[in-house]
Amino acid sequence: MAQIIDGKLIAKNLQKNIRKQVEQYVAQGLRKPGLSVILVGNDPASQIYVRNKGRACEKAGFKSTIYRLAADIAKEDLLDLIFELNQDSAVDGILCQLPLPKHLPKQEVIEAIDPAKDVDGFHPVNSGRLFSGIESLLPCTAAGIIRMLKSIDYQFTGKKALVIGRSNIVGKPTAILLLNENCTVTIAHSKTQNLAELSRQADLLITSAGKENFITPEFTNPEQIIIDVSINRNATGKVVGDVDFAAVEPLVRAITPVPGGVGPMTIAVLLENTLVAYRNHLEKK
């Protein structure tokens, strides 16, 4: 049986630590860290994510403000709001929940956020700093994956890592962070040939393909660790990842569940990024 990497528990411990630090700042007479979340439209998944982020902020002792905007909002009005939040000294982090309605240019919106308040870690300035090995606000899911692996004392150096997915949100930043930990990294995608064979050779498999039961026993080896990033809904409405968990779990060394794996860690790292931005903000005063 594989070791189950409990993202929920790791995230809970991280959030407790963050709350303690916030309480110490508040005890010194300082304001609470402030996170502003922008939700455009009525996407059901986005509403759940935003609600969960709001609850996590409350538990961590943050001041959280959610801006719920109409799906047909003009680009200029959204950018005006972001500009106002950039100027607000009580706001340390700004998050614009993705995906956005099709008429809104995602990249322009991301680039409108002050890089110092970009707690998603998506701004090109933060991406460039990550690529260059300079300290930055890291993409939350990618940083959460590294934290999960470190929680089980994973020895990265020299390991073969396969990252399935090349998005700017998960695949690419995860690959860079693994390189920084001295892994040998392969990035796979929809055009990759012989994917199962490549996967069998990997010590570490990170999958964000977005396909139910995509990872089957033929992808695995007994010493492999699998991090399943995807959140899919099967025919019955149950939340599942990419991995055929029942078939794969007995065959590998360690694995993350879905739900309860990467998802909670993403939110915990978002809080951590906000705390970092808050500290940076205080130091500049």
C-alpha cells in the first residue's frame, strides 16, 4: 500500500503557523494582512474556490474582501478596480479568480496587478524572477507541491521527474521548482509520444492533464511518487483526479488523494504568499 500524502493535514499545520504569526503582528498594534479577491461572473467552480479562500483567510486572521462583479463587466471597469486596489495601502494581495469571461483579456488583467501584490504568482515579473532563480511570489499550486514532497522528506537530488501539463499556472513553474531542487525534469503534454513509457521511468510523476482515469497502472513503477493536481468530475458528479486511484495506489510508493491533496495546499500557499507580501509592505514603510 502506498503512503497517502495528506495535503489537508499539511495545509492545516501551515495555516496554524500563519495564524500565529498574524496574531503576533496584531499584538504589536499592526493591521491585519489584507487580501482582495475579484470574482467575475457566476462560474460555479470559481464560486466554490473563492468561498474556500475567504474561509481560509478568516481562519488565518486576515482581512479578506471579495469583489463580486457581473459577467459582462467592461474591461476598463475591471482594470480600474485593480488600479484602486494597487494603490490601497491596506491591501497586500490581489487575486483575480480564473477563468475570466471570454471578452476579458486574461493576460492584460494579470499584468495590471502590482507584482508586489500578485499573490497568485502569475505576473510576468514574478514568473521572470522564478525563472531567473530570484526570490519571488511563487505560483501557489507549484509551491504547494514542493511543500508536500518536503513534508515526507523527499530527496529530490538526481531524481527523474515527469511533469504532465505545460501551463503557466502549474506545469512550467512546477518544472522550474523541481529543477531548483536538482531533479532531472521532463515536461510532457498532449503531443508527447510514448507517455506511459516515459512515466514508468520517472521517480516522481506530477500530473495535471485534466482527464479522469488518465494515469493507469501501465504508467507506474513501485518506487514512484505521484502528485495528482487535477480536479475532474466523473459521471456521478464525484470529484476525481487524473489517476485511477483504486488501481494505481497499491502499485506506487506514495500518492496524493483527490480531493484532499494538492487543493488545500494551493490555498495554504496563497495565504503564505499574502503574508510574505504583507511583510514586504511593512518593511517598505
